[in-house]
Amino acid sequence: MPVLSRPHNLYIGVEYPSLPDINEGMRVGNAAHFDFIVSPLAHPRNVRQPKDARVAEEPWTRSDLFLEPKIWTTAIVGSMSPWIEPDSTSPALREMSRAAFLQELAWASHLAVYAALLPPPSCLGCSQYAGILQQRISAGLTSTIWIKVPLVFRIETAKGTEYRDGWHAWNELHSACEYSKDMGIALEFTELAHITDQELSRWIAEPVKVVLLSSDVFMANKAGYPVLSRRHKALLLQLFRHKVQVVISVNPKVDSSPPDHYIEWVGRAFKAMPALSQAELFSEPYNDYLQQPLQPLKDNLESNTYATFEKDPVKYVNYEEAVLACLQDKMKETGRTSFVIMVVGAGRGPLVAGSRSAYRRAGLKDVEVWAVEKNPNAVVTLKCRKRDEKWDDVIVIAHDMRTWQAPKKADILVSELLGSFGDNELSPECLDGAQRFLADDGVSIPQFYYSTARPVSDFPLWHACRAFDDLEHLETPYVVQPHAAFYPTPETKRCFEFRHPNVGLKSNDRHVELDFEAEADALIHGFAGYFHCDLYKDITISIEPSTFSEGMFSWFPIFFPVRHPFLVRKGDSVKMQLWRYMQDFKVWYEYSLSTKDVKGPIHNVNGRSYSIGM
């Protein structure tokens, strides 16, 4: 039975050192509450030896009639022979390995097993392995592929014991196979003395499907029960958030604990994870899911979009506090008790309601609230709210803020035009057009905002872009909730800044060049972008990681993919260049990422793949 939890369950399998009787293995595994078992594809009694290339008349494995088809498909993971080494230095072993690899993988497809567990690639080079695997992938597979990759390789050389990072072997294999989506990782936990926590976190960005825990990676606690080390447990808990399964390799003849003790510890660790917050529950369906950024100037938003944003428990509270603080300051500075508030891009009215609440909390009565909205469908809702909620102090204007001729000046101009990158929904252009009806001492809310960025490794996101098989989708920024993300340069850096009102109507074209230093070897798939906004003085809303508004979910970050992922080494400088251009009623970004060894191309030249319509 799986370990039940939210938002997903955990499935745990078992691997025994040998399995001469698969039915007995199923019985024992079920009795210990395992969900599936790992069984050798080649029967232990008939397994070929690498030194013996002869074809025996005796069948090399058990018949598919031993189990019902449904059992093969749902409860059996077929593991390939551990001696297979396609990249061996021995020509004879390479030839034998190739033949066995193809034969066993074909048998796994014939059985349609739950998954096929493949041996690890060599950490000294895996070109032969990659070639064989690509042939099978291109021919089509009926079973999921799990490739065993240890966290750390331990190899014996003439100079003694050496330790190699398993991630590099995986990255070499994955890149040689053109980053195939059909390749999953069976991550084998090993000793961690030769790897940093930052390097461990890289696996979050890779397609890890299952974690392999051998009984000897556990240690005994004071009560004698098996537990994982602090670092192993921390990595496992991170991977649990990515729906991994677990396989426990046990040997009842030598293990100090019975199999059920291991499964109990894993189950308790899984169930003890903190529950997802309200914001995490909201964003969970959107994890690593590509969404085109909104274009509210070009397109009219739909009712569902408005409804989603209006549920945010933080944004509108902060807006109301900003309007209140601004009114209180103006009352102190001028002694006035009469004001005009204009909400531009009013949508269905949440900022209108917040502004009305703010001035009443300030003890004011003589305040006009103008609601300016170009979307005719949202205007219907505004007029209904004015009528039904007795908004006698509200004037609804069905017009584009950039061309509307206001009959009076505003003391406070309120807007919610920000995108995930701050300016990517054309807040600067909209507010530049609207600031002409702001009083000389008027205040814009927001007053100031800036964007930030950092390189990111996130295979699922990049693969989703590549899946369209065209240039356009690898040059288009997407609104995403990065989930399988690793940041080799954890710090963000500022990109573009905008201040309102824009005194002198300075150009909104921008260019920035940023340098980041990689803190670990990693594969860069693009960069993630964020924004920070000062609504009024120290009242903010932000998705920038260092100033994030806890609990806010109106915005996800933005992802700019690169056409070709590239490897960076620890200590390398990653240079990012980003341009913002406006021309012929459109705005677009151009960007590039480079290192000393990789000169990345400029993406989206002249907005050929993506632009924001005005």
C-alpha cells in the first residue's frame, strides 16, 4: 500500500540480493507492505557471464507466463544485469554488454514492466552507452527507463581510491542522448563525504524518478532502529516534493534490521513533511507549467483570470495600506480633507474597493474615486458594483487610460499593471500615458519597481519549451512556478528600474549587463526573473526572493529559456545581457547568456519570436 499524504502519495519498492522465485518474492514483498519489487530481467540461474559469449540452448530468463500481464506492468521493475559495461576498456566485454543490453531492454519492453532499471553509465565516458540507448529510444519503448546513477562514484585506480561526482556522468549521458524526456534517474544514495550540499541540490533540477536506498546507507539510532543521516534525509525530503518513488535494497541474511523497519522510517519521514501553505497549494498545479505572460493592453482579460488574482490574500491588503498611508501624509502636509483618487486599469474593482476603504479608515468623506478601465466586459462588473454596493463616490470611465482626457487632476494614481518581470505587461508605457492627469504634487501607487534575474537549471521547463520543436518557443519568456529548479548562482541581481511619475518622460528602453559566479558545476537552461515594487514608501509587494511578500500568489516568476543548455563550472563567470526595446507599437526583450567558453547567441532579435503588443 502506498504511503498516503497530500498532495501526492509515496510508493515504495524492494530489491533483494537475488530472486530465484519471483512469486515468492512477490509474496514476501506484499507481506512487508512494499508496492512493487525489483526483479532481475535475466534469471539468476541462467544469467550469462560476461566472459562467456556462447549462446546457450537453455532460455536465459524466466517465462512471461510466470505472472499475469497486469502484475508485470504494475508491480515489477526489471533490473538489467549489473555486469553490463558498454564502455568497458575490454573489447570482448563491450561486445557482450551491447548484446545483453539490447536483449534485456527488448525483454523489458516485451513484458511492459513498470520500469526498466538500467546500470549506471561509466564516470570515465559513456559514448557507447549513449549510442545503444538512443537506438532503443528512437525505436520506441513500452516501459519507463530508470538509469541508476550513484551520488558519488567510488573507483579504484593505481593511485588509490578516487571519488567522482555522479552528476557529471549523468549529464554526459543525458546530453549525448539529446536530453531525451524518456530517460529517468534512479538516484542511488551513497556516502556523502566528497560532495557539498549545493552539489546535492542539483538533482532537484534533474528527472529523478526513484531513490535507491540500500540497507547499508542507513545507520542505527540510539534505539537500534535504522535511520538516514541528516544530509541524506534532507535530500530525500527535497525529492519527496518532486513525487519520487523509493526502492529499498535489503538483504535479510545480513541486515541488522528487518525490511519493515526501513519502510517504516521512510514512511514516517514522508508523512512528517510540513503541510503545504495556502500559497503552495494554489501554485502546486502550475509547477513547471509554461504560461504565456498576459498582454492586457492587447487582449481583454477573462472573468476567470480576474477571479484568480482577486483571491490573493496579500496584494490588495498592501495596496489599501499604501493608499491609507499616502492619504494620511497628504492630510498632514496640506491640511486638506478633499481628494481625488484615480484607479487606472481598474478591472473588476478590487483596488476601487480598497481605495474606498482606505479613505474611510482615514476619517475622510469628501473623496472621489475614478475607475478607468478599457475592457468593456470588466466595465459591466464595475457598473454593477457601483449600483449594487452603493458606490456613490465612484465614477466609472470606460476608456483607455493612455488616451482618456481627464476632467480634473488626481491626487493619487493607483494601478496594478505589473507583470512577473515588473515591466513586462507595459506598466511603464501605460503610466507614462496616464501621468498627465496626475496633480503636480500627486503620487503614483506604485512609486518604484525593479526587476531582478539569475541563471537557472530546470530541465522540465526547458524541455517543455523544446517540445514545440521550433525557434519561437526557445526565445519566448514564460510565466512559471519553477519547481525542479537549481540555482548555481543563488543571488539575484537588478536588471531594470522604473519610477513613477516618469519626470521628463525618459525612454523606457533599457540595457543591462550582469555577471554571476557559479557556486557549483551545473547545466544552465535559461534565467529566472522577478520584481520588487515599492507601492508607497516602505509598503511593498515583491516576488524577488530576498524581499518576497509571504503568502502572495498573484505572480509567478518569469523564465527566459536558452536555445542550447550549456555547462558551467564552479567559479565560472556567467555573463547575462538583457535589452528592452520599444518600436512600432510593440515592446520586446533580447537576451544572451555566455561564459568564457560558451558565447551564447542573442535571442529574440527584433522581437522575431515574442513581443508585447501596445
